[in-house]
Amino acid sequence: MNDPNYGLPTRRWTAGHIIIALLIFAAGGYWLVQMARKGTFTTDPSGAPTITRTMPAAGDNNVSASSTIAATLSPGHEIDAATIADTVHLLRMSDQQVIPARVEAANGGSDIVLTPMAALEPGTRYTFEIRGAKDADGTELVPYVMSFTTAGQTRSSAD
């Protein structure tokens, strides 16, 4: 029991151990540099709320004709439900016709959900837009526009 290395690992570091340690150190260093450059958890320095993702995603094809469209606000913001009825729209791109829909806030105000009143036309491109909506603090959302295409073949004019 007089061994000075008692309880300590006796295995030597191999080149693999050193490479892994350097990679972990580099990743941590990169993270620290990014934190110093950009600050913590600041998605938009102006503080204006933005849409961070939608479902369906921008550019999606083969979207179900019975889909709802959901948009998620940037973290820390909740939508003012009173401002979305006239500022959130779904348009058919071919003729810019507004599609009748119900618009509501969901998930505690962090999401905007648009539900078309009828199934969307198959094989048709639609534009989802938010212009003029405000968050619970009264700050206007950055305008958001995206498009998607429904699944199926377009109906011919002979039908």
C-alpha cells in the first residue's frame, strides 16, 4: 500500500486520446468565441419577434390538402391573438385569391395556426404570409412570407 500511484489510472494516453481531447477543447473554444461575439440567446438584437419555423416548411412539396399551417415565434415572444385575424393569410399563388381560414394562437401564444375552411386544391402552390401581427408587448413581427405546394395533380379546366 505504499505505492504512490495507488488509485490513479496507470494507462498511458494514446494518440487517439490526445486527438479526442483536442477536438473537445476546440469545440468548447469555438463555442466560447461565438458566445463572446454574439452574446447569449440573442436571436435578433433589435428584439423584434420573428417566425423561426413553419409546418409545412417553406418550399415543401406534396403537402396534404387537409393540412393546417403553423408558424412558431422566436423564443421569449407570445403573439397578441387580437392582431392575427387580419394579418395572417393563405393565398393561392395562381390568382392571389385569399383562402378562407380560421387563424388562432396556440401553445400559449408561441404559435400561430391557420386552418383552411375547406381542403386545399391538389397540386397547387400556396403562399402563407404574416404582415402586421404584433406580440403581446405590442412589437410588430418581422413580416414573413413562405410558399408550399399541395400533393396531387392539378385539376384540368375540362373537369
